[in-house]
Amino acid sequence: MARTVADTRLDSRTARSKLSVSKKPYYRQIDQGRHIGYYKGARGGSWVARRFLGSGKYEERKLGVADDVRDADGIEVLSFNQAQTAARAWFAEVAADAQRQADRQAAIAAGEPDPHSAPYTIADCMNDYLSDYKRRGGKSLKETETRVAAFILPQLGPIELTKLKPQRIKAWLDEMAQAPARKRTGKDAAPRALAAIDPEDHEALRRRKSTANRTLTVLKAALNHAFAGGKAASDAAWRRVKPFREADAPKIRYLSLAESKRLLGALDGSFKDLVMGALLTGARYGELAAMRCKDYDPAGGRVYVARSKAGKARHVVLTDDGRDLFDKLTAGRPRDTLLFLRPDGDAWGKSHPFRPLIAACQRAAIEPAASFHILRHSYASTLVQLGVPLPVIAANLGHSDTRMTEKHYAHLAPSYVADTIRAAMPRMGLVG
């Protein structure tokens, strides 16, 4: 049993400042036989953890610098609470190693293969996560696979999960934010060297940080999946790494009413109907391509989206122009046929509209060319500027709440903030 150790108050800078400089650490017990230690130096201190081995012996591990002089960052400089978390993660790692050793010995005794013969790496973690993501019907499987292959596996793939440290994740995140943007090329195109990012180009820097943040989200999701499956004893290593702040500030582009009219004037036939459907519903391209005649409710003046990006169904309320379009598209057609069809009568595929839309934008003098998602932004932006309440717009767009709608579009409504404040705080009779 571990010896009794006199606890020292270490949980604040003020308490630690009253301690004398010492070559031996001050300890505080956080569990039976397990302590967190504080080395007090002339210019600040550092944290250690130790665990009792028996016979008066301890095993010790360095945790990081104490936040006596510098503010804690959770990686190199640790507060008392962060040091406790790091210590507990080490204790859990040791316990997991002991369990693996016991499993090996049990397997050997039973004449079975070693269940832990190969280390579980980040590459294994990503493979397991992608398999589960596919099984769950994840909506961005291809994009996630590309992100994993391009940014995660080359740098982190060979690392054992139990040896992944927050410093390594932070370094990887910083490297990704400073790397040149990848260019899309054909399958047979030779790779081209890319110029480094101009440090004065703040928008380019923001975009790279935004890319790094999205990739960090994928990595953390995979690591959490492994943690939930018992592959890691603690999630402290990646929980302590934070994304870049203010890197995902929205910069929304949308078409004005004049640009929308020019774009439609440069189109004809079934593709014009498809673009018009996007401008009048705010529906995503995939949602439009899947709509059937039976999804249109002429009496209610709305169209049904059976499955959105979030996997939820919704009804989109149509304007008079929208009802005219859907009346025309459904007239005399069987209920189960697709609403929007290509000129040859086939269904619209995933990449079919991109080049025709770019060509139409060139004819309509819209530069840079709009994507289908910009048509969705155009619909929402028009409604905001006309004074439609944001919760109503969020419902039509399929957002689960107004946060995303406010993030992207609230700045387009000059009166939105003022109206919200005045509605929440009416006259209270304090003046006069």
C-alpha cells in the first residue's frame, strides 16, 4: 500500500507562490497511490505525476510547465486542473498497458494468438471510423475519405494511438494551416509545385485555417470513435487541442435579383427549370434532383424534401413564382416521376450541372461563376433583405435552428439586431 504523503495546496498560483524553492517536488494525492507533484524553481515551476509501485518505490513522469509565469495553453503550459487531467491520462495508459499484458499472458496460456500482436495506429483508427461512417450513411463520405487521405494519413497514419501526444497534433494542425492550398487536377495530371501563402493575404490564411479546423474535426471524430470502442484509455491527448479561432467566419456570396434574371435569360429548357427551382426554393442540388411530382402540394403551396443533408425531411413553402413553376412541371405527369429531368429524359447526376452552370454564368457576365450552393445563398439572402424572420428562413432551408442562418445571413438585415433587442426588452417605464 502506498505511503501517506502530506498534501500541499497546489491549485492556484497564489498558493504555489508561497512555497519555497525546492529540488524535491511538493505532492498532492489525487488517488490511492497516485500523486501530482510540483517542482518549485526560482523562475516558476513544473508538474510531474507519480504512481506507487510497492516496496517504497514510485514511477514518475514529467507533465509540463506550470502556469506560474505564462498563461496555460493546455499543451506545454498547464494549469493545476490540466496537470491533473494529464496525470490521470498517464495512469489510465499504464492501466491499459497492464491489461494488454494480462490479455497476452492469458492468450499464451490458452494457446491462442496474441490479441494485441499489432499496435493500433492512427491509420487503423481512420479505417475503422470510415467503415462506421459508411455504415451509418454519412452524407460526406467521399469528401471525408479525401480529407483523410490527403491530410491525416501521410502525417499521422503510422503513429500508435496510445503514443499520440497533444504536441504532435498541434504541430500537425499548424503545418496544415501554413501549407499551400491543394489544386484539383485530372487523374493523370502530374503534381505541380504550389507557391507558399502570402503572409499578407489574410483571406488566404483564414481559408487555410478553416481547412485545418475541418480536418481536425474529422480526426477528433475518428479518435473519439476509437476511444468509445476501448482502443484508447483516455481522450485527453486530442481534447486539449483547440481549433483556430475566427477561422470559419462566413463570407457569403449571393446573386442579386438582376444577376439572377440575367442567369435565367442565358438558359433554356430543362436546365433553366432546375436553376429556377434552386432560386425559388433554396433547396440543394441533390434535393432538387430527387424531387418527384408527388412531393408538390399545390393546395398548400409547398414542396416536400424527403431527405436533406442532415437526414431530416422538411416542407419548403413556395412563393407565387414557385407555385407557377411547380404547376408547370407537374401538369399531366405521373405522380412518381422525377420533377427535374435532363434534356434526354434521364435523371440529373451528381456532376451534370456544373459545367453548364459555369457556361451560363459566362454568357450572363457573372464573374466569378456561381455554383448551385450560391443559388441557395441567393434565395436565403433575398428573403433576409425583404425582412422575413430568420426562424422562418431557417425552417425553409432545413437548418435545425437559427444559429447557422444567423451566422450566414443576419448581417444582411440592418434592422435584425435592433428589432430583436427591442422585442426582447420593451418599455419598462424607467424614464419620465
